[in-house]
Amino acid sequence: MSINLEKETEIILDNTSYRVKITYKPFKKNISYRYKDGQFSISSPLLCSQKEIFRGLDKFAPLLIKRSKRPSPCFDNKIYILGRLYDMSSQSISLIDGTLISFTSDKELETKLKKYFLVIITSIIRRKEEEMRISPNNIRVRKMKSRYGSNSKRTRTVCFNLELLHYDSEVIEAIVVHELAHCLVFDHSKRFYDVVYRYCPNYKVLHKRLRKGEFTHD
């Protein structure tokens, strides 16, 4: 008996119809949800019921739609980097710290921004690790669709979303504190947030700016 690994259907939210594409993956452990251009793309474990999938979709759909409407950090040949707006029409970006980023394609630009951000965030992380009395972690930067950061206790690796590069340093530091706090308290209990607010008292305000796509505080 063959198993259909893809299914397309629709969902009605606030009197608006949205396409839904479900992809079943044999070795996947959790359900993940994405939204783009009027369609929800769902990746699900093979034996997960449609009822369970749609229960999660009902929960996450409003947030995913809201996130899709956030301002873009790139527009009209301009780009936000560390909370400052730069022109990139000449296929080069001259940053305030003297760094010059030249590129001939979007892929090359992304590669160079990733390398630049790794240097920036490594400096922030090392400073915060010392402040929080945490042993040094391995550090990675990559594009992430649903999270701003992650912390692997097993590999002692903290990973950050490249999207953070567009925000000012206060917002970046707030997410760094959040992920490093997991080195001390791995869940999201009150004790965890006590640590977060100890080292980032205005975390709630900064996280709200992140969620709203406010790249600069000006």
C-alpha cells in the first residue's frame, strides 16, 4: 500500500481562504509550520493525524500571518544593518565601522553579511558570557525561518538567525542573553526569565521591537 506524502487543502480564517500544503516526512519528529504568499506549508511526521496538524495550525496561523506583514529590512536598493540604513545601489555597502561589502549577486551578499555578522555577534556573545559567568560556546549564524536563536546543550553551540543583523545592537544583545540564559536554565520557567531580566532588564521592550520589525530605535 502506497502512502501519499503530500496533501493540499485549504483553511478559512477571518473569512479569508488560505492554501495549505502538508508534506509528510518519515523521520521527522515534530510538526513545523511556514506561511508565505497566502499559503501555509506544513512539514509533518508521517503518522501524524490531520486533526493534530490543524489544531497546531489554528494556534500558529495568526502569528505567522502577522509576521509575514512585518516591514522588510531591504527595499528600494537600501538595507538595514545593525539598525542603520545603507544604500546598496552600487553593489557595495560602506558601513560606519569602515567595512566595505562589495557583491555581484544576492547570494554573494548573503555570504558576506553572514561572515560579517558572525564577527559582530561573537564579540557580543563573548562579552555576555563573561558577564554571566558562562563558559565559551561554539557560535553559528544561519538563516532560520521560525526562530531568532537556539542553544544546543549537547554540542554547546548557540546559533543565531542572520535576520538579527538588521536590528540595532540592543535588540541583538537581548536575544544573545536569552540564548545564553539557557546555559543556566534550559526551560522557559520563571527562573529562566529571572536570569534573562537580570542581565537584560528591558528584554520585554526589545523583544517587542524585534517582533514588530523595528530595525532601529530612532
